[in-house]
Amino acid sequence: MERTIEPNELGRALSNLSDYPKLDILLAQILINACRTGNISYREVEEIAKDDCEDVLLLAFEWRLLLPIRSTRGTLEWGDAVLLIKPGEMYKMPNVLKCLVEEAIQGGQWNPESSVVKNFKIMGESEWGKCQNWCRN
């Protein structure tokens, strides 16, 4: 049986970045769900966020936490992304964000540098130990 993850720690991490406490908790719940499979549908977001669905998706897109799968060129590049907030749409969580969210769930802190290093290590990058220095430059 899968353990239910409460959004408290992740919500706390997000609250350090935002001035929208209600959206932080909703976004935390959405990111937890997206983290499990690597993506989330509009319908799933709507079930969680209800009337705040559009605001949460705009915030997730602005912060580059969820990437719309639809794009102008058929790629998953941010510059090509087309954010449509409507039924039938899907949003992908980039792998590095999965690492970031998992760490925030466990510790309640938003630590991008550590997540980038972890992601490079998972990808099998031989120079993963140097990645933290790359983030700072």
C-alpha cells in the first residue's frame, strides 16, 4: 500500500518562495501527485485545486515546476511550451524537479543545488560531484 504524503513539508518549502499561502498548499499537493508518475493531467489538477486550478497552473508554469507537454515545435523545451489550461491537457515534471520535490517533502527546504547534483548522479554523470560548482557559476 502506498504511503500518503502530507503536503505540509513541501508547502512549507514553497511558502519561502511565495506570498500565496493557499496556492502553496494546493501546489504542494499537485507536485506530490506529479512526482509519483512524472506528469499530471488538467483533470487531476482541477480535482485538487478546484476554483484555483488556473492560478496554480500559472504559478507552476511561471516557476517552471510543471512543463506543458504541448509545444509549438513538438519538443519539451521551455521556450516552445504552450500553456493551455483546459481539460485534456497534460503537464510534465522535469526530472530535476522530481529530485527537488522529493527533498522538499523530506526536509521542508527548497534546495536546487542539491537536487541538480542528485539528478546528475541518477543520470549516471561521471562528473556529478562537480555539478554543484556548475550551479554556482
